[in-house]
Amino acid sequence: MTQMRLVVVGASGRMGRVLVRAISEAPDLVLAGAVDQPGSEFLGRDAGELAGLPPLGVTLSDDPLTLFAAADGVIDFTIPAASVAYAAFAAQARIVHVIGTTGFSAEEEARIAAAARHAALVRSGNMSLGVNLLAALVRRVARTLDEGFDIEIVEMHHNRKIDAPSGTALLLGEAAAQGRGVTLEENGVFTRHGTTGPRRSGDIGFATLRGGTVVGEHNVIFAGAGERIELAHKAEDRGVFARGALAAARWARGRKPGLYSMTDVLGLTDF
Ligand SMILES: NC(=O)C1=CN([C@@H]2O[C@H](COP(=O)(O)OP(=O)(O)OC[C@H]3O[C@@H](n4cnc5c(N)ncnc54)[C@H](OP(=O)(O)O)[C@@H]3O)[C@@H](O)[C@H]2O)C=CC1
Ligand SMILES: O=C(O)C1=N[C@H](C(=O)O)C[C@H](O)C1
């Protein structure tokens, strides 16, 4: 098969730079374009140089439509409003769209699902193998234990993160809710402050920590009477997310339109 031509949107961001490096190291992939938002100070700069590499001859552009027309896929770790717009552009160009962005509203999620009717789109709050395996484990444990075990999800990220709880924490919360046969909408508790009263049986609680340069840590606690099970994942390097996103792009190439997840990409089946 020919090399897959990928455009990285948000190429000057933390994930964007890691993605540019990962693509440049993959013999089956080629960086076909790098996009930043209009007005960005990085427009016109070489994407390789920004990523700490020798020049790649691909400069940051604010013209996604032209680049998408000549590409096979888009890798997108940006902000929700941008990802929604790029989903429509990728659908128009009928190319693969991999979305790692987190923090979407329900309305934005619906617009992404609508775009996925026209092209293969993979979206996940966490692209790493480890977290997606953890989600399957959480689903399994939640199915086994009854409400005598309280579920709490604790996450910590760097101090530049703008959304809370993390996309991963929500993904893990959904897995716990599915295992229990309930919905996160009805059972999720996202804030506690003041005189809250005792914990309601069946709640799925979330706690958010922010500080320093932490790449991403998640802990799912099943707290019972006199014993506690903890399932945890620690990301040490953003490369794990980039590798997952590129695996998703390869997997989605040539696939029929639809909204896919990393569970589909990794072929993870429930235990
Ligand atoms: N699913 C996963 O596995 C992972 C998901 N993420 C998620 O990815 C997202 C990005 O994270 P991170 O890289 O740390 O954040 P950054 O803020 O470092 O990067 C986001 C980049 O997107 C750019 N951007 C904003 N609007 C546009 C636009 N319209 N077009 C092109 N680029 C745009 C920003 O530019 P500017 O700086 O000028 O605003 C910035 O460079 C977050 O939602 C995060 O939660 C992160 C890691 C893993
Ligand atoms: O913003 C980040 O950095 C991360 N975001 C994702 C999330 O919201 O879960 C994934 C990862 O934990 C890093």
C-alpha cells in the first residue's frame, strides 16, 4: 500500500509536535500538512523544526481545506470547536479523521457523529493501549461488584490542561457505569463542596487534580467495607497517545464511514 498522507492540525501544540515527530519516524506515513489557527505566531514555520527535528519542508498553514483535499487523513488534538469544524471538512474531503481532543459538549458530540456519516472517524478521550485495556478491566470489575463497592475516579494532569474531568476519566466512568448497567448522566458526581451529606449508594464520583507537568494519571477505586480495589494507569510520555492515534489512522484507512473508538481499533473484547 502507498504511504498514508496525514495532516496534523494543532501542529504547534504539545500533542501536535509529538505527532509530527512520530509521523516523521514512521516509514508508512508521510506528513502531508500541518495546520495552526489563523493568527498563530507559528504560521509559516517548519513543522519539523517546531518539533525539534531538522526541517521537514512542511510549513504551518491556516488553509486546512486545500491540505485535506490532497491527504488521506487528519490527526486532531486541538480544542472542541476546532475539531467540530475539522470533522465537517474531513467529511467533505471523505478522508479519515482521528480526534483526540477532549471536553466536548453534547451538541458538539452530535455534530461529530453527523460528520462521521460521510467518512471514517475515530474518536477517543485516550488513544493509549493501556487506558483502553484499563477501561475493559473497569467494566469487568464493575459488573462483578455490587453497590456495596463505591466507585471513585481520581485523575491528575499538568497545569495547562483546560478541561475537567479529563476525557479519560469520563471514558473510565462510562465503562464503570456500563459494567453496573446504569448511566453516567444519572450516577456521575462531579463536584463536592460544603455539607454534602453522606455518599449516595451507586454514585460514581470524580476528583480532579492539576499541577506541574504530569502527562496523565488515572486511578479507579472500588471502595468496599474493609477492602479496596484500585486500578491505575500512568502515562509517562505523550508518545503513547501519538502512537495510538497513528494506529487509528492506519486502521481507519479504507474503512466505511462511521464513528469508531479505540476499542474498535485495538480489537478489545470484553472479559
Ligand atoms: N485522546 C488522547 O489520547 C489525548 C487527548 N489530548 C487532548 O488533546 C487536546 C490538545 O492537547 P494539548 O496538545 O496538550 O493542548 P495544546 O494547547 O498544547 O494544543 C492544542 C493546539 O491546538 C491549537 N488550535 C486551537 N484552535 C485551533 C484551530 N482552529 N486550528 C488549528 N489548531 C488550533 C492550539 O493553538 P493555540 O496555542 O494558538 O491556541 C494549540 O497549538 C486536549 O483536548 C487534550 O485533552 C491530549 C493528549 C492525549
Ligand atoms: O490534556 C491532556 O494532556 C490529556 N488529555 C486527555 C484526557 O483529557 O484524558 C488524555 C491524557 O490523559 C492527556
